[in-house]
Amino acid sequence: MSDQYRPFGRKARQLAFIDHDWCIGCGYCAMFCITKCIYQQPDGFWTVDQDHCIGCRSCKVNCFMGAVTMLPPKQEG
């Protein structure tokens, strides 16, 4: 899908994903998220709103448990 700012469509980007097996619930990923797209669920786990993630990797860099991984780029069309 294109618009006036992206005549050739959006560039495929990697999106953050939080692995709940490794996450200890510290919230560092959310603290350093520049788009504030990481939020805590009622069960205590943190999750990423994939629609607002820009793939900046700030959460991944600041997660000392290695719970944040980057998913392969999506094919948007």
C-alpha cells in the first residue's frame, strides 16, 4: 500500500517480539521504547504492539535477559 509520502510502499522492517520464557518482567524494554508500544498485560508479561513498533531495537539493546528478539521483516503489500 502506498501513500503520498511512500510512493513505493512501506519498507519491510523487523519488529520486536518479547519471549515470555526469558522475560523476568523488569520493564526495561518498555522504559527504553521510543514509541511506547510495549505494555504490560494483566498477567504481568510485557508485549509489543506490532502496529506501532518501528524496529529501532532500543528494547532489544536494553534487555539484559535477552528476551527481546527481532522478527523477520513482513511482506507488506
